[in-house]
Amino acid sequence: MELLAGSYEQVLFGFTVHPDPEANGGHEVRLDERRDYRGGRHGVFGVHAAEKWTSVADFTHHTHTASLSAVAVNSRFVVTGSKDETIHIYDMKKKIDHGALVHHNGTITCLKFYGNRHLISGAEDGLICVWDVKKWECLKSVKAHKGHVTFLSIHPSGKLALSVGTDKTLRTWNLVEGRSAFIKNIKRNAHIVEWSPSGEKYVVVILNKIDVYQLHTASVSGTITNGKRVSSVTFLSDSILAVAGDEEVVRFFDCESLMCLCEFKAHEHRVKDMISVEILEHRVLVTASSDGFIKVWKLKQNKDVPPSLLCGVNTQARLTCLGVWLDRRANTKESLPPPAEPSPVSEEQAQISKKESAAVVQAEAASRPDPQTRGLGSDSKKPARGRSLGSNKKRKVVEMLEKKKGKKKKI
């Protein structure tokens, strides 16, 4: 398990973290499946009896020329966004820089992988871009908001996405058809939006207020109030939400009763980002702070009880964003969320197609912008690798089929 954190110092830190059998009386650790609901990432990792983990510094990656603002992870790559308006790619398997994507004009504000084939980015230029991870091509670029795109979240089914921006709107996107599905005006600018693990609800954050929406009604069912401005939220279950603000404390709220279940001091300075990771019957919370520490917490089954600290890593930097990467071994098949069929967000919204979401970005080929890539091992003026090869392969297949048909006719 790898903890990844971006910083104001323009550096991405990587730390390998694992249970320490010696510190836990030699207890064995068994591997199993886990899911990070925030990014849809899957992998193999688990812990039973071990209560203390140890960390080892793995790498530092310094390619940006400004502070990092976003990080996203899939089974192989880590991508980082920055105020320098670029998205940098780091190959976790080979531990090498894989180049940069240059398409946005403005700070990269959010990055989300869906599966291992597509990356979605948002920035202060108001654009949301869909990238093909295999070729690192920009397949679709949409003017999503009149102001900045501040955050986006992908539904667990991969068929819907939500985005918020500085134009005081919450927008629903049909990812199957690659278009806007519904626009909701809100009173103030929201800076976070997040789906629940089941996709039956979502939260929209405005300053220190968290509005809980139900998918089937597309209306607010309640509002959670935090002590200070909210900096990060993550679902611990479909009804329990972890909330961090511009303070040292993390709070757990019940989305039904809207009550605070518990709170605990996580860091010495404000918490900047959090990720919730399911490990077998347990759930682990990873937090990053301006104090330079990344901490891993073991959550109790009863969320009224504060979690216990498994380990802490001191980066000695001012952290801004967080990611968790897990090395999946060979022969491990790519896991995708179950093909759930979400209800429409509102009656005005068009019905969502039953096609797989992976086909979304392959549609509307005529509207694809020319990708602007840098450092990917090829001249950006040349066509992307594989395009001409793909057409030649199709031609050969057709010729082979025609030959076979001809032989059958002769017989």
C-alpha cells in the first residue's frame, strides 16, 4: 500500500506502508480485496490482527513548477494536477515520469479515474476533459461551468457525474452520451461534491455547510453544519460521513440524523484531505495535513468511537492533496463497480442509456479536440500511436474474412 501526497513545495511524496508483524506479536496478515469508494479504485490488501503499521520512504517526484492541487490513482499510474496548469503522469510500476498533459488554461482543480481506461479532469478554465489513459489522448473537452470547475465526482456505476463550479451551479453529466443532463442553481459557490458508496445520495459542500441530497428526489434531505470551513469529506459507509475542516479535528456525522457521532484530534494543523479505504470487514481512514503528516487510522465498527492510529508519516512539507495506491499482482483482473442502473436525478433529466460507460468517450469522434501532450515519447504534431495501425488491422481482418468466404464458395 502506497501513500501519496502532493505539497505546496511542488513535490509528490510516496511512502510504502504495511502492517508490522514484529510490532504486533508476530500476527500474520492475510491479503484480500478492498475498494476505495472515492476513486473507484480496487486492489488486493487486507489486515486482521495487526494493529501497528510501518512506513518506508519510496520516492519523491518533482516535475511541477507550482504547488500541487490534485492527485488521482489507478492500478498503474498516478496523475497530479498543479497550479502550473499541467497534469503530470507517473508510472508506479516502473517508477518513472511518463510525461505531461497540456490542455487546460488554469489551475487543475480535480482529477478522477474511472477504471483503468479513462481519466476526467477539471480546471479553473471551466473545462472538463475526458482522457483515454491507453493513448493519453483528450477524447472530449466540454465547457462545463462559466467560472471555475471546483470539484467533480463520478457515480459508482460510471454513468453519471456531478460537478460544481464558481457559477453557483450543480451540474449532472450523462457520461454515456457525453453531455450535460441537468443544471441546478444553488445559492452560493460550492467547492466539494461527493457520491455515497451506493450512489443513492450525494453531498454538496458550501463553506461549513454540507447539504445531503437524495438521488431519487434530487432534493436536499438535510444539512450538516461543521465548526469551520470544510476542506474534505469522505463516506465511511452509505450513511456515515467523515468531515475535515480548517482545523485539527475530524468529525463523523450521520447523514440521516445529521448528528455528530464523534470527533477526534487528527493533526496539529488543519486537515487538507482524506481518503476512506475498505479493508475486509474494517475500514481505514487516511488523512493528510498542513503539519506535514500523513496518518492512517483504523476505524471502529461503532462509529461513535474515535479510530485508533495505525501509523504516521512525516513528509516535512505542507501537504495539499492525497492519494492511495495499491500494487495489484499479475493475473489480478481489473475490477469495476457493479453495473448498477441509477435513477434519474430529476424528471427533467434524460434517461441514462444502458450501454457500458466505457463507450462514452468513444462517441462523438468528430468533436474530439486535438490532444496537446508533452513528454510522452512522441512529437505532439504527429498522429497518436496506434491510429494508423488500428485501421490496418481492421483492413487485414476484412481481407482474411473475404478469402475464407471465397474458399467456402469454391468448395
